[in-house]
Amino acid sequence: MDNEGGGVGFDQFVAERLDRLLRYATAIACDKHLAQDIVQDVLIRAQNKWDRIGAMDAPYLYVKRMVTNDYLSWRRRKAAREVAVERGELAKHVPSMADPADAHAEREAMRARIAVLPRKQRAALVLRFYEDCSDAEIAQVLGCTESTVRSQLSRALQTLRAHELARSATLGVHS
């Protein structure tokens, strides 16, 4: 994970990190518009405290944690439950595969699968598999211990497996 950014001005930080923050927020929220709102709110708050945040060793991690906390906050609960059904939101941020239709279908299916997870489990999965973070980095962003991270990931994967087995059984597919 990239921890750079210490000692840069707010405008430079935003210019260098806005795309990554938006991709991250879109991945955890499963909704581009909610993600934009979250990142906008966070950057407004971060700008007001930039003297302190900019002096940190890893301001990007701090701002990412702010995005995560804003997503997990009670103010966003209702919106977080309403997952957008628009196709292609994440497609813009993921490299295409040989057959674009297959890639699109796979992303939509994965998006639908992770949308049923509780918010913290979804955030942990996105940080691990989308952002490629270690347990320690995820714990720092989520504000919990590494063992809690492993528990959240385990539960999320167990839920996804159970849903996949149920779906396979319904469709009559045998693994």
C-alpha cells in the first residue's frame, strides 16, 4: 500500500489522490454517487485540518480512514443499504478482460455478492482484495485490531461461500 504524501500541500494531495480515493469509496459503497458525496465531505473536513494531517507520515492512510469512517457512520446507513443497480460503475476502474461482456458480468455478479455483506466486512474485503492492504493496514484504516480484521474477513468469505453454495444448489450446479 502506498503511504506517501507526507509534507505535500492540500491541493497537490487532492490532485494526486482524488482518483484513488474515489475508486476506493466506490468499491466499498457500491454506488458512485454516494462515493462522490463521501469523498467530498471528507476532503472538506481534511482541508480544514490540513496543517495537522499534511504533517503526518502517511496522510493518505489518514484520509482513507476518514473515508472509511464516513462510509461506516450512522449518517450513511440508509444510503449504504440502497445499492445502485446501474451497470458499469466499477467497470470504469477495472482493466478489461478478453471478452468485455464476461468481465462486465463478473464485476456485476461480484458487486451484487459483496453488497449483501455488513459494511465493516465489505470494507475489510475491499481493503484486502481491491486495495491489497495487509491486516495491519486494514486494522489502521478500520480502527480495530488485526485479529478483528481476520475475523471480519473470515466471516465475509464464509458468507460469500454460503451464498454461492445456495445459488449453485438453486441453479442445480455442482462444483
